Amino acid sequence: MAHTLIFGRGFLGQTLEQTLPDAKLVPVDISDRGAVQRILQDEKPTAVVNAAGKTGRPNVDWCETHQTETSRSNVIGAAVLAEACGEVGAHLLHLGSGCIFYGDSPTPGGWREEDFANPTSFYSRSKYAADLLLSRMPHVAILRLRMPIASKPDPRNLITKLAAYKRVVDVENSVTIVEDLVLVVAKLIEKRASGIFHGTNSGTMRHRDLLALYKKYVDPKHQVELISEDELLSSGLISKARSNCFLASPRLEELGIAMRPVSLALEETMQAYARASQATA
């Protein structure tokens, strides 16, 4: 029996199963109360990670026209899983999203964990709704991430996403290096932490920075047109404005948990991404 159960068979769920010790990925719909209860009773985990959720394909605009499916997974499913974990005494780490924040933070230094969010898209509203429900449960920790970047090519990896576009909006954001996120997940589970945490690397990144490193290490011939956020929206490439924001992580700091500065982590991750790309070429 696994010590940690992971729900959600996507990019992050698979990565966590491969990297967390004694972890098992389970193919269960988190909105199915009976199925969730049965697997928890059978496996008797001490910890559960919720990496399930609807983000939409090809992007979050899908959630605008599939609101029932989005809310069932992102809100109802999260609540079902939290309740079931409470029934068996398992600690739940729920992967949330920093994309619930739009624009400048109310205080300098970035949006903090207890700041009230201002979501506009249906996806971001659904993620914030789950946060409001789960954030006061003593057996639940919410770890918010943003635009995951990893060392292996994957359609959900921000490197792979941006490299495929001919036109990319050049904005500045907080981001999450997945290899650092795995370490944070392990430490929060170990501490059975509760409440909200921001899982983004210190510092910020512009898309042009990532693509410059991609050209340097992966594809010297790569070309892209950088455009503004207004141009992206007016061109019809997206239907809703995207979240662009900086996050602060004081609650992780209080626990002595730190993520690498993005200026360092991004270059090291891109070098590893280049090696992985060459190995599969």
C-alpha cells in the first residue's frame, strides 16, 4: 500500500508519482464520492495529493464553454476529496493556481496567500472557489503554482507550449519550476501543513527570457514574434484576458522552505530540457 496517493493522471500527477517516494497514481474521478471513498479505504494512505482538475484544451478558454465539467472537477471534486480524506485521517495537499490573481498586488512584493483574489475567467473562478472551501480545513494544504516549467518536453510544459507558437505575448510573471515544486510538496506533506502556500520560484520571468534560453540551448534557429497582451486579445487568439501577476511566498518562508531564484532555476531547467529533447530526437 502506498504512503501517498495521487489523484490526477496529467503532467503534474505523473511527475509526482515518478519523483515522490512511496507514491501511487490512482485512476479515480475525484467527483465520484463512492469511488474516492473506496480507494482511500483500500489503500489507507497517510497523505493524498490532488493534481486533478480541468484546465481546458487547447487552453483555459475551453472552460468558458464547458462550465459544468470545469466546476465538477475543480470545485465539487476537490470538496469530495477533502471530505473523504478527513473521514480516514489522511492529509490532503491540493494543487491550486496562482492564476486567480490579476494585475498588481495590493501591497508591494507580490500577492500573498491571504489576499482576496480577483478572478475573471471561469477557470480561475473555479480554482478560487475551491480555495475558499478548502483553506480552512485543518487537514488540507493548498499549494498554488503558476505556469509550470519542467526539464522534460510535454504539451503542458510552458517551454513546449511557448516554443510551438509563432506569436507570443511578452509579459512578466511568477512561474513554478516543477522540480522545485516536487520538493515543496514532499516537505508540506512531511509537516502535514495546512492553509494556503504559494509555490512559485523567487523572482519573475518574462516570456522573452524563456524563449531566449530556448534558442540558446535547444533550437538556435527558433524564431518568434513578441506581441503585447492587448494584441493577443484583439487578434482573437484568446477569448479572455490572462492572469499576469507576481506572487510572494511568506508562508513557505515561515516553514523554512525555499525555491530557487527563477533566474538560476530557469537556465538549469532549460539545459536539462535540451538534453532530454536530444535524447528523444
